[in-house]
Amino acid sequence: MSLTNFALVANHPTPAAGSAGARQLKRFAWLALVAGLMMLTTWSRGATLKAEYRFNGTLASSIAGAPDLVSVDPLNQNYYTNEVVNGLSQQVFTWSGVASPVNQQAGLTLNPAGLISSNNYSVQVICKLTDRASAWRRLIDVSNRTSDNGFYVDPGNHLAVYPIISSLTPYTNNVYEDILLTVGGGVVSAYLNGTRQFIGSSTLMDIPSTTNLMIFFVDNNLAGGQGEFSNGSIALLRIYEGVLNLNAPTLSVELSATNSVVLTWPSPSTGFVLQKNSDVSTTNWTANAAIPSDNGTIKTVVVAPPAGKMFYRLYQP
């Protein structure tokens, strides 16, 4: 059983979405073994998964303590449905409104106060847009609909933080795309399906303390450029504290025929060490004692399944 890059954290991509989060810079990767179940989780150094929404009939986060999303649904047309996302059938949330009048646009909101820092966070969205190809389409607004500034797909069908930064790889309507926006230290960057599209200086996506609101897909109703709205569906939303960066080695997991756990990652992966912890709510990470074998291409460590549970991660100090 291979569970490479499966589950929750900094895993920009996951099997459920086939994405690229599994390749996080200075990422941690952990394997949890509980009652015979293997689960691999990854995240980037300095970035911690704070909320995850999978839209399986609820707007609640699968991470305890995170706030629920709120549906913006002025026409009472938002709904859940099953769709195929990257080859897998799953439930998604579909928002449905109209671009004009602007008070009839639909989408989602989240109050991240106390969840993430206003200027040091990452957002992963796996979604499809269905309208306005080759026109502006709002993805994320942090100004409570009072400004045209924000994160968009632009008329060239590229990810953009308007009005300053745009990218090159086309975004395709009516296809589930994996989008990652990172904000930190006055720098914003965006990835499309695991490939970085841009990085540049900006504070436009810093979340004002006066509003503490993230708005997804709904465009501004004040200032210029109103009506830049598209209907669509969302399969996954993740909110991280810190900046994700998709360039780390991938930790893979297999269960052998003898019920041992085989951990592998690319060689040389310079600077990364394998660590373990029986409780990820603590900071008690220690280096795994076994020295990995290395054939020049792959590093391998074999461990026995624990009586309870154990988490493993790759860590680069």
C-alpha cells in the first residue's frame, strides 16, 4: 500500500486532489500508524495547517477549533453535489449567483481572526470557475468588498494579484485547478497545480484587522471594477499559518509484505533528516535512530509498526 503525499498538511496536493503540496520546501512529512491504518501528512517548515474544508455536506473544518465557512447565497442557489476531481469522485460545494447586481453574487466567507496571522499565511484552493473565461474573475478578497485590489484570474487567464502581479501559465475554466496563494513578509506568491506562477513585493493581501475577513469568489461592491464574478465549484480549501513553498523532497510510505513500514525519499535531499514523534501536539520530535540506506537515487528506512501510533517527518533545520 503506497500512501505517498496523502492527507492534510502543506500537502499542497493530495491524492484526493492529485495536487503538488506534497513537494513543500523544508517541508515536514509525517506518517501516522494507528490500529493498522497508515496516514502520511506533509507540511512546509514554518507553515502549519490550521483549517481544512472538504465540503462533504458541511462548511465545518476537519481541523478542530477552526471556524466554519459561511455561505454567501443571496439567491438561495448554492448546493453540494458529487463531481470527479482529478479522477476521483467526491462531494463539492457549488456557488451560484449573478455578476450584476453585485448584491446577488455568491461564494464563501471566513473570519480568520485568531486562526492565522494577517500577513503570514497560505491558502490552497482546488476549484473550478465556470463563467467569464478571458475576463477578470475574483478568487480571494481581503478588503471586505471595498476595493478592486485582490487575487484574481485575469483576462489573459492567468493568476494575478491586481493591480501589480500576473503570471504566465493559463488557468482553464470548467476544470478543477489547484491554486496556492502565499502571503508573508510583504511578499506574495502564487502556484498553479504545483508550479510557481509569480512572486513579488506586495501587502495587498494582508488581512486588515478592522475586518478580519476573507471572501472567496465574491467581487467588490465599492470602488471600480465591479462585477468580476464567476460561478463555480470548490473541492478543497486549506488555510495555513506561514508560507508554503513547493520544493522539498517527498516522503513516501509503503507497507511491506512482512508488515514493516518502509519510508523512502529522494537522494541526496541534502540537509533533511527523518524525525519521529508519538504526539504531534507536542514539540518532542527526535531524530530516527536508523541510518537510511542510500542507493544514490532513493534513501530508505524500515521501521516496525508501533503498538500505538507514531508520526514521522522530514525536517530541514
